[in-house]
Amino acid sequence: MPDSNLYFAIDFGSSKIKSILAKKDANGRIEVLSIDEIASKGVLRGSIMNPSSAALQVSNLVKVVENNRAMTNLKVDKAYSGFGGFSMTSSVLTMPFEYPQNTRLSKELLSQMKEEVEKKMKDENLSSFMTTELEFKIDGLDCDAPLDYEGKSIVSRFLNIHGTQNLDMKVADALPRVSVKSAGLFVSPLEMAYCATSPKDREIGCAVVDFGHSTTSVVVFYNNKVRHVGVIPFGSNSITDDLTALKLTKMQAERIKIKYGAVHSDQKTQIINLNSDYESIQLDTYDLNKRIDARVDEIMDQVCGEIDKSGCYQKICNGIVLAGGGSKLNGLREFVEFKSGMEARYADWSHVLKEDTPEGFVRPEYAVLYGLVLKASENCTVSK
């Protein structure tokens, strides 16, 4: 049966705070009713630093959403939201457990093991966001699906996603300020990566690289498991900042980056003439792209380093999937292939969106919103 619920989700980005109002059809595909966005306030490098400022912008978004035709006589009651931030990373922990007699690995025992991992993170003054199992050895034998197996010696490997700040709590603090309940809180890079990949991608291995405004996130999958999550504190805005050294305003630099910028371009250089009310500027695209190359090269060095941390660099068979608004930079895909030695492609959302989705909604910067709606199960509206 078709899903009659209305879902509302918020992505707290560094450049813009975005929201989506959507339904899901009988096959679970997303029917986008509206996507709205507003200039971000109180958010720095992917994490909320000022909940009051962020809440004010959410309040403005909610007012816009409640004017949508689908919201006649309805108001927003709950929101799904994601959290990220430049301090987010992951670690693999190997935990040995010894028992005096054969012990069955039940769901309850597995939960206890995860609690031990999270306690270890807390002891190291880290905020734990998610713990997932990787592999097990039971009495010395490898076991990929260990539930209900028995043994005296159980050695488990877990992946823990954590950060140095209470990234999730800051999101949870912002919503109640505008009388919106939290329907669910999720790790943004992870939900975006699931949305951008197929089951085959996750089985034979891929890395999802989200080039955002102020951060670049990396998620590695292999053998149907998340192997690493990392966030780099540089994004497309770092390129824009570099271009202001060419005596450009921030607005001019952003516009020129989008229109003329390219990574490792072999095109002939050209002179760009910029005219304003105050001055006339001539800019050589060689100087422009030299600065773009330097920053993208630095970001890709760190991306490759994050992929290597997964221990799966040589195992990944389905290459790199590119997402995020910054991925639209000319020549980026080719440079990612050159730098990483892997094939690269842009994320495809066709498997999660309805076929008749308007083209304006099918954009890489909306990937987190799609991922949040896929996780949604509760109706987010009530009668006025």
C-alpha cells in the first residue's frame, strides 16, 4: 500500500540549512513535495555551534513549508535531522571476551559488547555516535554471521563513529526551540552514503566522497559493511577563499569558480574581464586554475588518506562515488581518478526517487535529505 505519511527532514549545512517535505510510494521511493533552503547561521564546518541561531533559521523554514499545498490544515510536528562535523571520524576496536564455558552469542550479548566499546570511547573523552560490528573470531575460527554461535573465546572487531564534540546533542538542542520534536537523529555522512550507493557497491567495495561547502566527508564500504567514516575540514568554500587572493570579493570568487574554474584544465588560458561600479579587473584563467589545483590536490591527499585508514584501499572494486555541491567543479571527476588510481562517477539518485521527480530536485547537494527520508517511518505532521 502507498505510504500516506508526510515526512519532514532538515540538513544543517555550513552554507545553507535545507529541508525536505516528502512522501514515499508503495516501493519506498521518495516523492519530493518541496525542498527549501535558507542561509545557514550558527553552523560552522558542518556542526551546530550556536543552537539559537540555527533554530531561528529552522523556524523560518518551517513557516515556508507550512505554506505548501500539501500542508493544508497541517503543521510540522516532528523532523528527521542529521549531524556531522569536522571532528567526526571512526576507529576499529578489537575486543576479546573470555568465558568459563561455552557461551551463545545472542543479540543481548552483542548489545553488551557494543556498550563496552562505547564505554571505552567515553573513557577517552570522545562522544560515541554509532557502533557496528565488523568481524568475529569464535574459538579461533572466523565468523561473519556469528549470532547464536557458541564458544568460550569471542574476539570481536567493531567500528565506532565518534567525535570530540557533542555534535548530536547540539542538533537535539536546536529543534525544541521552535517547538519541533525530533523524529530521528542520524549520522549525515553515513545516510548520504547509503543513499548514493547500491547493494552491489557496498558489497564489492566503494568510497563515497561528499564535497561539501566547508567539509569533505568520506565513507568506505566493503563486504556489506561500513569500514571507515572521516570528515576533512576543507570543502568547496576553501577554494573560493583561495581565489579572493586574486583581488576578488567572495561573491565574485564564487561566481568565477563556478563559471570558469576547472581542475587540471588543459584548455587554453583566457582573460576574464570583470566590470563593476567601482573597478575593472582582468583575470587570467591560468592564475585562477592554479589556485584551484593546489587546494583540490590538498583535499584529495586527505581523501586518499581517509580511504587508506579503512584498510580496504586495494580491495575496493567499484571505485569512488562523488556527491555534494562541490562535486560539480569542472574536471573534478577526472582528477579524482588520476589522484586515487580508481574509477570515479557521480552519485545516481534514480533508485531512491520517483521517476517523474522534477529535475530541479535531483541535485547532489540534496543527498543528505534523501538519505534522511529513506530512514523515516513516522508521520511528521499534525492537524492545526
